[in-house]
Amino acid sequence: MYSITGFDALVEPINMIHILNFSYDGIRGISTLEHARLTLGLATDSEAHAAGFFKGGANLAGVLKVQGSLLPEQKQDLKAS
């Protein structure tokens, strides 16, 4: 039951229109404060990741492996560059 300001009787949930404020699945809503907490956490994590990336010279590190071999013209292109 809902109590509405300026309305004497209690209103049953079936007689209310429920509008989702924030939802990640379109079914279950979350509060504005919960959404803000998640958004600020994501922003903080993104800033920390970006700071580490740029502190390291913005260089990507890793090894890329593929199956197969380069064609002769691809090998020539690598030698030329």
C-alpha cells in the first residue's frame, strides 16, 4: 500500500503506475543512489586504468600468435618497413 501526500486513502500497488528510473535488464529497477554508486565506481576504475596506461607510455604489450605463414609478398612488406 502506498501513502500519497494530499490523498487520504492508501493506494494498492495494482492501482499504481510503476515507472523504472534506472534498470540494467529492463525488468528490475535500481535506486538512483545505487545507480550513482555504480557509475562513480566505474568512473574511478576507468581513471585508474587510464592513469596506469599513460604512465607506462601508452604502450601496449603482448604477443600475437596466428596459425599459418606469411605469403612471400607479406614478408617483403615487413622487410621494407
